[in-house]
Amino acid sequence: MNEQSPSPWYAAGLAFECQQCGRCCAGPEEGYVWVTPDDIAAIAAHLGIPPQQVMDSYLRTVRGRYSLRERPGNRDCLFLVSEGGKGGRCAIYPVRPMQCHTWPFWAYNLASPDAWSQAGRRCGGINRGPLQDREQIEARRDATKV
């Protein structure tokens, strides 16, 4: 017997378009943006510096893994560049870590319509822009586990 799982609440798709406001990269909450060796190499190439300099200047070690550092005063990501009071932009956007690339399609944001709505209170790109279909959503969700 081939039993299919029920369709998720977002089976009809979800709209998202990054507004490049920087709110997902800004404090006040402390968090972890996990980076892989491939991410480190890509960031280093993008910045034109050695990978070790990326590790020394921009990363911290947490439980044996690397995470992007945050500014001590406001807990913004070190790569968030202020845009004259209009939020900010990511200085490494083309090579941002996979965790950043898959926002907002993280498992806990997709857990329920309420969780998606809660994420939308912080992110103006949620429920705006092009509709992402179920396959796109789940591919991004599965690309990283946050």
C-alpha cells in the first residue's frame, strides 16, 4: 500500500522577495549563522583575502562549528553594511552562507501558518513578490537545517 503524507499547509506556494532591508541580519537577538569550509573559501575569494583571514576576522567557533561574528553593540552581522538609516545590505550577498540564502524557508518558519506570519512581522519580503512553489520551498528548506 502506497500511503502519501498529507500536503503541507504551504502546498499552494508562498510568496517571498528579499527587500534587502537587512532585518534578517540585524540584532537584537543573538544567533548563529553557520558557515562551511566552502562558504569560507567563497567569502575569502569574494573579499580577495586568504581563508585564514576570514576565519580570524569574521568567524567565531561555537560547539566545534564556525559561525559569523556579530557586532558587540547591536548584534548585527559583521557583513551588514548600513544604508543611510534605511536598514542595510549584505556586503557578501553573492556568496552569502547557505543559511542566509535559504531564508525564510527554514523548517521552523514553515511549521505552521502562524510561524510564517510571525516571521513576516520581522521580514517585509514575506508574502510579497513571486510565488515559490512547494518544490522550491522544500528544496530551500532542505538545503540547510536551521
